[in-house]
Amino acid sequence: MSQRASFDHATLECAADWFARLQAAPADAELHAQWRQWLEQGEGQRLAWSYVERIGQRFGSLQQQGSVAHQTLASLRNGKHSRRRLVSQLGVLAGVGMLGWLGWRSDGLDRVRALRAGYRTGIGERRSEVLADGTRLWLNSATALDVQFDTVNRELHLYAGEVLIETGHGDSRPLRVRTRAGLLEPLGTRFSVRDEGALTELNVYQGAVRTTCADSGAVATVQAGQGLRFDRQANGPLVRAQARREAWSRGLLLAEDMPLAQFIEELASYRSGHIGVDPALHGLRVMGSFPLNDSDLVLAQLQDALPIRVQRRFDWWVTLVPR
């Protein structure tokens, strides 16, 4: 699920516009009064504003950009009972770096485990590791996992993000990967596991992997060239393994006739800040291979290839609009 799926695009862009105007004129009392009126129109406006505000905090102190914004939002949070839900929802949206990313996909306990995990990457970071048994891991952007080996078992606990695994050989202990959705047991293989909140996505490139749903115990065996998604209750249908779920380990984002909005959601997971897509562009599709280490170059390539324009309110707020 997209990090911004719960927000209306127009409301988000309006919130970003207010943010820019308040930055430009922090002492304009009339402007602040107009902003308060907009903010009080509904929960959608308050959530959108909080989203913009929290991303902005990653790139500069909002207290220096206008303390009135903080005071007004704080008063709204302490208002009517119906607005108390806003506090918990904003808690889900809160955070910097991995904590902020995790907030969209996990509960509090998962966030704590992820922040304490032995293997972690930040937004845009990728790394590889070789474990004591010879198993090789590639960690994608904003990934957190723990490795627990003992005399009987080898277990990986994936709390967030995505990992590509190439199992070691010559170790008789079973290797397992645990996610919130269930258990994965590889049989001498190379495969990727991606956390999608309640869902886990599996793609198998060599060998086979057996999945077991956490609640129902439903089992599926996924062979090389296949993939599936599963949750705690059921396994989804077998599909063709996605090449892009392996290509990121080589620094590439692959698009095979991918909807533009889906492509941007993928790209956004490697970049701090917000990338939005005007709904008028949702019919466009992307084809090609793109470098993950330079998202600005990717945006420029998209602008050259498609009838779009890259609109920047800030370095951290980018929107694709019709040319």
C-alpha cells in the first residue's frame, strides 16, 4: 500500500502550497489566519498538513520556519473528542528516516524491533552481508532484520523493507525467514522477501521456497521463476517472479510497462521526501532500466521521455504534472 494512499492529491498539494507560503511570510498575520481557516475545514486537511510538516522537519527546523504552525496544530489536536484520533494517526505518520517510513506499515512493537534490529538500512541505502553460514544477504532501502543462529536453527526476522537471500551450502540446520505474515523455508535457493505491511511478497529465482501462513497454517511451495503474496490467513495465486525485485541489488530499478504512479512509488522508497503524481498522468506507463543511486536523474529521464513536467516546491517536495 502506498505511503500516501490515504491522502487526496489535491489536498496534499494545497498543504504544500500553504507550507511554502508560510515559509515565505512567517510574520504575515492575515496569511496565518487564512491558513488556520483552511486547516480547520476537516481531518483531511489536518492530516495532509501534518504529512507535509513532518517531511519538512527532516530537512530543516519548522520552528525557524514559523512557530505559529506548531502552536495552531497543537491546539487542534487538543480540541474535540473526534480529533483525538488525529493524535494516534499522526503518531503513525511521525518520525525521521526509518522510523517515519516504518510508521506507515507497522505497529509500535514492530517499529521498536526494527530500530533495534542488528541489520538496518536507511532510506536510499542498500548493502550486502555474508552471514556465518555463508548465506548472503542484500538489504534494500529502509530495511530492518535480525539474524538468530543457534545450534539447531537459523532464523531471519524481517521487520521492514526487503531482502534478497542467497542461501549458504553445507549447513544442516534449517534456514527460516519470519515476517508478520508467516514463515518462509528455502530449499537451497536465491529469493527475495518484501514486507508490505500485512502482506509478504516472495519472488524465487533459484530453487524453491515453502511458505506457511501465520494464523491458518496454509502452505504453498514456490518454485524458481514464480512468486506470490501471502498474509496471515492465505497464500495468493502463483505469478511470474518479478525481475525488478532482484535488480535493485545491482542498483537498478526495472520497469516493464509499469504504470507511472507505481513506478514513482517504487522510486520514492529510495528518496527522502515526497514525490507525487497528478491524477491526470495515471494513464502513462514506464519502460526501461533506471539507476537507483540518482533519483533526480531518473526524474529528468522521465521528463524527457513522457509528456510530464517535474514541479519542485522544495528539494524534498516534487510533483509530476502534465507538461
